[in-house]
Amino acid sequence: MATHETTDFLAGVIEGFYGQPWTQAERLELFDWMAAWGLNTYLYAPKDDLKHRALWRELYAAAEAEALGHLVKACRQRNIHFVYALSPGLDIRYSNDADLDRLKKRFEQMLALGCQDFALLFDDIPDRLDSEDIQRWGSLAAAQCHVTNAMFRWTRDRETGARFLFCPTAYCSRMVWRNHGGENFLPTIGRELLSEIDVFWTGPEIISREITVSHVQELELVLRRKPVIWDNLHANDYDGRRFYCGPYTGRCSELRRAVRGLLSNPNCEFPLNYVPLRTLAEFVRCGDTWKPREAYLLAVQEWFPRFATATKPITLEDLILFGDCYYLPHEEGPEAEALYECARSLLAEDSERNSGQVAAFRRQARRLREFCARMAELRHRPLFYALSRRIWELREELELLEQHMEAARADGPSGDPSLTFHLPGTYRGGMVAKLQRLLVQNLDGTFTPDRSDERVQQVGAIRQATVSTP
Ligand code: GDL
């Protein structure tokens, strides 16, 4: 039986997001990064590989299997664990032996390709059981433990050193508080899941700003094992307007001893993951003190050569300013935050609008707009394609603000609406945008109807009428 060097602590990457999976070439590039940076685990779990989730019962066709086999081999050559995950939870019948057999057939195919490590994921699935499963298992947690334990034993009979991971249906504190998965979901998992099986956990939230040592220590008591963190800090599949290239942060270095692993499920667009993964790798091997901003600046410096343009070059300083605009889900980078604060104070009703401040805003906004324009000339086209839609929006908004401030300076606080080309309907338009404007999110996460929208629509209608009047 083949063996490979095992490291107990799992550090690396989950391809576990919704949307277009990474290409074969991107995965190979990822493995090179990982090998160079000391990351040891890659979890194959793209939600929209049909045979990972929706069609989990179907075997891979020959060409698909060959491509996966190639990845398994590429990982082996670099001493990286290739963990193959299946997500059968959408429609599995937990008490149906035929479904268990299908899982075995799927793992058998991967074993034949040289894969040694496996995972069963039950995230984002209906948290109800059909009547037969309820009668047999009593709870979703017990049903999941039964199938996972059975698959673990079956796998270990064939691959003695196999790592085996499990993602529960309630995989963060908020879900547990809401009783997602049913009463006593996690305690049942802790009690009934075999102790050799690792359990994924995303932290207090699905996208956790912070994961503290005390948080995971409390969890350990319930799970009866240390968790493996499935870290969604840099995931962007839930928001098509953003990506995150800020540093790995909100986790202190002591966390490494409190967990069995740290795996990042990052941005859908592979080329945008350089800094997130580089800084994760640094976090994994840093000493006692973790300095995220310093790590970010170093990683951006390394990323910079990929921004070679066809004509006029960009500067590292501009890349840092731009990166700060797409930093992290819960915060902008300091330079972006300063730019935002400057614009906000200039637009405030009682603003003095001193010309120095306006000039400072304009200078930064122009730097950014110029940077965005340069991106169209990136030689690394996949990087540009990954950025292009977001850049478009950033440029538009900055241009609008600049125009507005210019007009306000000339004509008083309200500005001159006729100066803008941003017509209602075409700009910030569409059904989703309209729906979003109906409810405003409060700081505590609750939503309330936005009455000001009626006013905005009225103004829009007036402008529309003005524009279409010959
Ligand atoms: C999730 C999904 C993950 C997705 C992420 C961000 C887990 C365990 N599952 O809940 O596939 O990419 O949120 O949207 O995190």
C-alpha cells in the first residue's frame, strides 16, 4: 500500500466555493505556491462540480477521472495531501444501503486514482430527514454519524493511513444557536462520530471576523476533539461585487495549537488569491506574534510583478491603495478607509469643503481611476478578467464623486445634476439593486424598510423627465 509523509496539522486550501471551479492549470499553479510556502493540504470540494454534489452518485467519466488523477499525482509529488470530498447531503437517504454502496463506488474510483484522504460534507443541505430516516436514526446528526463512520471504516480498511474529514450541517455558532440541524446536533456529533474523524468548523459565523482560542476550546468540549477550521475569511462567492486580497487576520498565533488544521476557502477567482494564501502560509509558520498588515505589505510586494502592463507601468504604492479597496469582508484597508472618510466628510451637509481636502480626495481618486485604467493592459489576462467587473464599478463611483464635488464647488451644495451621465435605470440598475434598496441593513444585522427610496425614485423620475425633454 502506498504511503505518503503525513504531517498532523493540516494547513492549506479548500476549493469549496459556489460557482465556476478552478481550471486544471490554476490548480497546478496553486500546488506550486503551496509547496513553496509550506502548505500541506488541498481539499477538492467545488460545490459546482456536478459530481461533487448535485450528481454525487455518478462516477466520473474517463477524461474527468484522468484529470483528477493528474491532480492527485501532482499533490503527491509536492508532498501535499489531496483530500477528495463528496457532498451527498442534498438527497441522500441515510438508511438506504444502496446509497452507501454508491458512496463506496465513488471513493473506490478515487482510491484507484491514488487518492488517500477523504471527506464527507453535509453543509448547506435541507436540515430535515425523511420519515424512514427519522424512524431509524432519530436525528440528522445520528444519521450523518452513521454514514460517515461507515465510510471511514470502509476507507481505512483500504487505506490504513487515510485522513478523514466531516463537515456537519451546523458548522458555526450562529447555526447552533438557531438549532440548525435539530436539537443537540453538535453534542450528538461529538458523542457518535468516531474520534479519528476530523470535524470542520467555520467559527462563530460562516464568515468569521475573529476566531479566538476560547471559542474553539469551548467547541472542543462539545465535539470531543479539536476542530479543523474551514476558513471563509476570503471567500467571495456570496457577493459578486467584491473580492478579498487582505491578509489572513482576526486569528492569533495561539489558535494554531487549539485546532487540528486551518484551511482557507478563498476567492472564486484564482488569480486574486495570491495575498490571502501567501499570508495564511506565513501565519501558519510565524513565531508568537502575528502582524497581518506587515505580512500583507510583503505579500503585495511579491504579487506586484504579476501586474506587468503592456504600456505605462503601475507602481507598488498604487497596488497597495487598490488592494486596500478590496481588503476583507469586515474592513477596508487603511488607505481605502481614509479615502472613504475623506469623501464622506466632504459630502456631509455641514461640510466646509475646504479646497485642500477636495484636492486630496481628487488626487487619491484619480490615482485609483488611473490604476483601474491600466489594468486593462495587464499582460496577465486572467488577472485582468478576474478584476474587470469590479474595477468598472470602482471607476464609475469615483468618477461620479469627483464630478459631484466639482459641481458642488461651483454651484453650491446640491451640485448640478445635468453634469452626470449616470442615468437612473442604466446605472446601479436592475432588479437585484431595486430589491436591495427596499430594505436597509442596520448595524446589528437586522433590516428595516427604506422609506428614503421613495424620495430617490421621485428625484430619478424628475431627472429622467428633464433628460428626455428635447
Ligand atoms: C458556506 C459554504 C461554502 C461557501 C461559503 C461562503 C461552508 C462549510 N460551506 O457556507 O461552500 O463557499 O459559505 O459563501 O462554509
